Amino acid sequence: MQRWQGLAEVPADFGPSVVTIGVFDGVHRGHQRIVARAREVADGLGLPVVVVTFDPHPDEVVRPGSHPPFLCTARRASQLLAGLGADAVCVIEFTLEMSRVGPDEFVRAVLVDRLHAARVVVGEDFRFGHKASGDVTLLRELGEKYDFTAEAVPLVTEDGVKVSSTEIRAKLAEGDVVGAAHDLGRPHRVEGVVVRGHRRGRALGFPTANLETQPHTAIPADGIYAGWLTELDSDGTELQRWPAAISVGTNPTFDDRERIVEAYALDRDDLDLYGARVAVDFAQRLRPTVKFALVAELVTQMRADVEQVRRALAAT
């Protein structure tokens, strides 16, 4: 799959394509339906699929300080989109200037002049252009003007609730990683670089990998979780994977204030991951964070947590 950082990187001889557009944060089941439909259309026409997305998140540009937590990194999103059949991902820098571009100009500059769209596939709630003034109806009208066909894909809903990045973030904020995984179509993942912490876990018999995560990362509610710890290479390819007990919070037993994500790879006290890029996948929340009066009580609970992690992962 090709990844273009801006329209300028689109090859000059790039021919007709099927295009889908969106932020695609999380590449959840709703996004998956749209990309799958684009792939289906493209296969019928013998054309490549191009996914157009934006960085930074438009909300951060239009309303600074309102950046929603990321459900996945840009690299992870590209990998997921490739797995769904995208031939190319074009990441457009979203600026204040771009936010002022009208619908017609956006369509001409992006879809027509650079990507030569023959078909455009979007979600039925798609909005575009200055102040989100463009909708699917306008997109179809512009398609007639510029010689492409626009198609709207129905949203994924369950019990009348739309599967959305907003809804997934709300579930993660409550610690509902099972519900979030259902909407994502996979466990929620947090990535980061392993940094040195207080090294208390090693002293207690449970050495943990402490993650330094990117700003605006969607981190589940404080608590203890069952999941997996995975070492990644520089391209994000998985190298090694271990079942893990995961802690999110401030370590209240030790009166720490910094909120951290740390993971203990079950039965492994020989791992040296400092400086490595890793991923933590959340499978199930076991309990909330608790402050213990004695360190010995914490150790007893940690042993119980590890056994509960084994049972939880064995059932997945």
C-alpha cells in the first residue's frame, strides 16, 4: 500500500480511482463497512481504492484544545486500512486555511484534479467543506458536474445507537473495553515507547513495561486489565506477543500522581524492553484501582490479578 503525505505526493500519472474520505479514527466497524464497499466498487471497475484522511484532527484546528483522544496512531490506521483493501492512503494536512475551503473547491482540488475520482464512497452522514456545509446530496450534484458518481453507505447501528468514534471513546472512559472492542472489531490498542519507571514492579516480582504514550491517546479508565503486550518494529510489525496484566492509573498505594499505563508479561522476568516500541491490547477490565494500606496486601492482590488474567484470556 502507498501512503502519501499530502496531495503533492500523489504521482503525476495517477489514473482514475475509487475514493473514500473521512478522519477514520479507530477504523471501527462503521469505517470498515465504508472501505469494504469502496473495495467492492473498485474491484468491479478495475480501479484502485484511495482513502483520504486528515491530520491533525479537524476539531483541533477549528476548535483548538478540543482534540478528541486518538483511538489509534496514524501508522496503525494506515495498516488497518491496508488490511481492508486500500491501495493508497492520502493524509492531508488539515489547516485553518483548508477549513475555509468551500465544498466545490475541495472536490475539484482533491477528488478531481489529483485523484481523478470515478466513484466516491462515503458514509451517509458525510460532511465536507467550509463549516461542514457540504453533504451527500451536494456531493452527488458535484459528481454530475465533475463526472464522478457518489455513493452513501448506511451507518452501522445497534439497538438504535450508531457505531462511532465518539461512542467508543465514551466506553473506554468508563473502562468498558469489551464494548469498545465490539465496536472496533478488535481489542483497543495503546502504543508507546517503554521508559524507565520507579522499578517497583521488579522489586515486587512483577516487572512491568511502562509506556510513554503519544499526546491525546485514548486510554481506558483507571483499573487493572487482562490483555496482551506486543513488541513492535520500526514499521509497526508485531515481533513478539505475551499475555499481560495491565495497570492504568497513578499507583495510589505509593501516592504517585502521574497517570501511567504499564504491563506485566505473565511469567516473564527476563524481558529487556527499554526503548522498544510496544503495544498494549485491552481484553477485559478486572477491577478498579485500589489503594492498599500495606505493600504486602498489594502483592497478594497482584498475584490474584495474574491468575484472573490467565482465566480471562483462556476464555477469549
